[in-house]
Amino acid sequence: MRAIELDEALTGMNELKRALMAKEKATDLFAQVRGNGLASTLGTIEQGFGGELSNPNIASRSAHLL
């Protein structure tokens, strides 16, 4: 499993925002990044110990993004 890069996450968020706004399901307030929070969260997902990831599967990784 590869790491989620900040630029990749921001691109995905912006694409989702545009799609939802086109359907009038979101406003400009959707997906606003505050400070360093997203970068910190993505870093936490990639943490591990002894060569093992703390979040080895997609379910545990995605839980950090909610």
C-alpha cells in the first residue's frame, strides 16, 4: 500500500468539491483546509513501529480521515 501524498489528497478534495458544487450539494465552505491539519493527519496514517504500519489496511487508514 502506498502513502497518500498531500498534493494528491488536495487534488482529490478539490475535484470532489467541484463535482458536488455542480450538483448544488456543497458550498464554497466544503473542503477548506485549516492550518497543517490534513498534512498532520496524513503523516499519522503512515506511522508505524518495528517495520509494521500502525494502520495496515484501508479501513483503519480511512478512519483517520473522518
